[in-house]
Amino acid sequence: MRLRRLAYWSNYTLVSWQLVLSAFLFWMSWYGLKKQYGKDPEELVWIVMHLFFLIIGWVVLFLFSFSLITVFLAWLHFIYRVKQKKIEFKIQIGTAEKVEAGMVSVAVLLNGVLRPFLGSVRARVVFSDYKMSNPIILDENIYRKNSIIRKLIRGTAMADLHDRGIYDVEEVQLQFCDMFRLFGIPYTLLARQQFYTLPQIQKEKAVVAQPNTTEEQTERIEIPKPSEGEYINYKDFETGDDVRRIVWKIYARNGQLVVRIPETKDPYASHLYFYASFFADVTVGLNGIFEREILNSYKDKVRNIFEALQQNGFEVKIQYDQELQKISGMGDAKNELFHISAAHWQSENIPSELISSSKAAFVCLSAFSSAAEVQKVIERLPEQTPIVVVRLSDAIGSPFNFSIRNLFFVPEKTAAVELRRPWLIAPLRTRLIINERAILKLLTKRGNSWIISANESV
């Protein structure tokens, strides 16, 4: 967090470290030459070097001054446009409606801005907890249709959004930079935007399940009032049709026998109820650095199971163990993946009390649930209901994992990689291993139950 805060405030520095280093080296060179050759002001070498440094100094000063003035004017023009409320900007997260966790593209679109002469306008999207995107250079011009007038500028960069869940965009940091990247005048635009990242897709696996109960849904098909000339809800009379459905008004008008299409009922709609538990009573803290990374792996596995269950041909309904507030702009459509993404570890709603034995068709628990709680769930459910427990001790990989591919390609640096060594000796890992062994003994005594790995790479 401290490093993020330091990186955040570093964007407000007016001068770059390159300028400070260049000035220091220039001064050191001047000081060294003056000390060596400046003892005799009439010496030819000193006169030439002195004149050379003066020319170089004035040229560099002119270029830097001209560059700084153009940056300052572009910045003043932008502030004026902001006060006139003529500045509009837009943030685009990802390239589709669904954004998976990991490296996500972030685009910023901005209108009403002038770039400094041979300079650039850079942006950073700032999320909650000082998370930031990589610097975004707004170097793409977007023109109005059939016009040479520029409408706005656009830039795209990548942001490491590793955690699966809800992200809050808080602001956009702009920097007006000169041609040498030595000066940067900042400006901050407040932004309020929410989005969520989905768990990552894993290898497709088949999961077989059958509905525990069958619900009968009766839906009356809406029949509009008949109007003259409309035959959408009628059909020609055929042998076997009920004569009571003949529309005599139409027969009286044109002598054609038609019958109303009967109301239909959706006879039996079978639903498969999937219970995914985020209950945790093995760990002491629920929001520690290990717990958050393990939660990411568990969400990946839950999504994998959920989408595999959908392949059985039934509508899959998830029974949630926590209330989640929808993000702004989200409708009332099916939001199962959102609930999986935004869920968190909880210790209040106990699975053995929430799971309906008459409805649950598939139950997924984590190894954060104690063996005693798993035992209660087993006793509550009929044996034909599948139970899967996700092993969490291997959610963070081992630092000793090695593959031949690593000899030719540098593995990607992720947040989980940095946790591998401390996780190896973490007390939480020891508690999980002991709990998973006890759970495995319980599952081997019951049919239709198994324990699976959370880490696909293991």
C-alpha cells in the first residue's frame, strides 16, 4: 500500500528525475573542467571550452524554456475549458461487456484538449486503494464524420486487475509533458465508475448433476384482443379442432373458418440448484493477503463448476450465502457470474443451516469450512446430491514448481507468485492441510463426493 501511495503522489511532481540528473551532470562537467583548465583564464583550451559550454547551455536553456512554455499554455487552455465545462472524458474498461481478471485494457477518451508542441498528454486511471493503470499516452486522434476537425483524443494501456471482484474508478490523473519528458504539469479529473472483473476460465471439465426437485411453472401466453385483419393469434380451422374456438365474427365477415390458438402452459421447468459456499471458519482473518489470493482461486473454480453444470441442459440457479449490492447500471437480468465475482469470505451464514436438502442438486464447499461443518452438511443431504470440496492449500503454487517452458520463456510476474515463498511456511497453510485430510476421510465414506484442487497448474 505504501508503494502504491508513493507512486500515486509521484505523478504530481513537476520535474522528472531525468532533468535533475541532467542538470547535475552538466554542473559536474563544468566544475571539473573549470578546476582543471580555469586556473589561467587566458589559456586557449579554457577559452574554447568556456565558449562551448556557454553555447550548449544557452541552446539547452532555450529548448527547455520553449518546451516548458508550450506545456504551460496547453495546461492553461485545459483549465479554462474545464471551468467552462467543455471538457468531457470517458473511460473504457476491457474490450467486451465481461472483463476477466488479469491484465485488462484501459482506454481514456478526452475532448477539448490541446497537446503541447511536440509533447504529449498522458493519463493514469486511479482505482480504489491507490491502484493505477499503466501510463496512457493519448496519441490517437478521432475525427468527426466527414470532417478534418478532431473530435477527441484517445489512448490505451494495460492495468493489472488481479483480484476478482468490484473495482471503483475514482479519478483520472492527467499530465501535460514536454517533448523531452522533463516537465509534467498534472491535473486531476474526478471520476465515479464501477465495474467488476470475472473469475478466469479454467480447463473445461464435465460435471454431471440432476435436479433434486421439479417445479411446475404455469405461464399464460398473452393473447392480444382480436382486431380486424389480424390473424397472428388465429389459424385456419382443421379437422379435429374444437368448434368452440371458432371465431364467428370473422366467419360472418368473410366466410372463413378460423380458430383461436389455444393458451399453452409451460408444463414442467426443471431447475438445478447449485449451492456455492463462501463460509470460512478455519482461518482467523477473512481479508488477509493470503485469504484474498485464495479467494481468487476459489472463485475461478466456482465459475468453472457453474458453467460445467449448465452443460447438463438445465437452468442452473445459485443459492447465495450473502447479500451483495449491485453496481450502478446493472439491471435485473441473470447475474450469477457477478455474484460469484463479488462474493467474499463470510463467517455468519453456516452452510449446514442454509442448504435446502430438498432443493440442492450440487453443493460446493471450500476447505475453509471445518471438517465438523462438512460433516453436518453430509448428514443433512441425501446421498444422491453431489458434494465437492475445493482444496485450498495448493491455491498458491509452490516456489519449487518448474517446467521446461521456463528455460525458454520468462514466467509472467503475478501477485500470486510473490506469495509463494511466504505461503510455504505460513501457519494458515498448515491448518488447511490438516483440515483437508480430515475432510478427505469424511468424503471417502460417502458416495458421490470428492475433493478437487484449486490450482489448475498443480
